[in-house]
Amino acid sequence: MRSRSAAALLPILLLAAPAGAQPPPCTPGGVTLQVLPDTPISPGTPIQVSVTGNPGDFALLFAGPNLGSTTLSFGPFSGTTVCLDFPFFPLPLGMIPASGTKMVTLPTGFLTPSGSTRHYQAVTVTPMTPMSGDTSNLDSVTFTGPTGCTPGSVGLTITPDVPVQPGDTITIDVTGTPGSFAILFSGPNPGATNLPIGGGTTICLSFPFFAFPFGMIPPSGTLSHSHMVPAGAPLPLGMTRTFQALTVAPPSPATFDTSNTDTLQF
């Protein structure tokens, strides 16, 4: 059997054991993993990862929300049991240097749910024939949300203020600086989420939410759109959706502002 280089390991897809197979209990190996900081972090904060093992070994970092036991069944990883349940994903860290410790800075997602925990475990592979591998201890990071959400100076008004019925007209008004571009955010969960724009802009919604372009604010200072709900249209009865506007003023650098929140009830 030919040996494989570390570079050849990168595109390998990692598959779990066949359905119905019971993976053995998960026992970490002799590799040491440390993920910093140890205190809860805001989504989007980089983490510092260090993996200590045999120099020359290739290291991958597995990350996922669920602890468990999954036996991999593909290529050089076949038979290796990681202490995670699906869903999880591998991140290639590269070759462990002569010092024995590989250190990497990795990003985290800005939309990682607040209060969630992501678990990490390293797997190392010796690129020899026959190939051998080892696993690390587990380490984890907990994510917090922004401490609060303070609306800006943009105005948002949505009518009707009573539960929407088929045949009603929904009107959305955004009042702000003429010439700025308005984006409307909408979701079921009020909260606070940092966006990686404008040096960090907080909107008063928790994930999941979506954004859609609302248009350019005219010289009058108020951009208004209306939509009639068709008669007989199916509506999500009992649901309340929260909206907030974000405006972007065009001069360079662009300036960002947010509105109050308003809701639609169905």
C-alpha cells in the first residue's frame, strides 16, 4: 500500500460507521488539545487552538455541538472513534512542527447561536505505511450573545397593529437620512445579534432571521412600501414576527444606523 502525503488527506470525506453499528465507548488518546479562551465568548471571536503530539503528524480538528461517540469509516481514519455525535466537521490544521505543538488561530461564526457550546477534538495521523492515528482530549467553547440591544435613530412603523387578516394591507415605513439604503431584518425571536459590519452593529433579533433590501430613502426622509394580503392567503396563525431596519449611508466610510423594532401579528 502506498503512503499518502499530508496534503492528500485534506479532501478526504469523513464518514460515520454504517447505520445500526454501535460505536465503542470513546476514550481519548495521547494527544493534548487546548482551546482558548476558557471564558464564554461572543460569536465571531477568534479562538486559539494548540495541539501537542508527535512531530510530523498531520492534525485535524473536529468541531460539533454534540458529545457522543462516532467511529469513522473512510481511508486512514477508518476505525478511529471521535467523542462527538453528528453533525460535526473537520478542520485541517497542518503538520505538527518539530517543537511538538501546532498552534492555530481560527475564526468562529458571527451567527453562532447565543448560549450554545461547540466541542472540539483533535485527530492526528502519521503519514507512513501503515498509517496510524491518535486522538486528543476534548475541549469546548461557549458562546454568549451581546449584552443588550440599543436601537439607533432610524424610525420604523409597521401597520396594522392588530392580527393580520386576508385582504389587509401591510404598510412599512422607514424614516432616516435621505440617500441612505435601508435593509429590513425579520425573525420570530427578539434578542441581540452582532453583525460584522460597521465595526460591529447589533440588531435586536436572535437567530434565525433573514434580511432583505428595502430600498433608498427618498428626499422626504421616509421610504414606504405597502402590500395587500390576498384574500384566502394562508397565514401563519398565532405567529408574531419582529422587524428592524438597518440603514447604510453612502459616504466613505459608510455609516450604519438602526431603527426601533416593530411587529406583525398573524
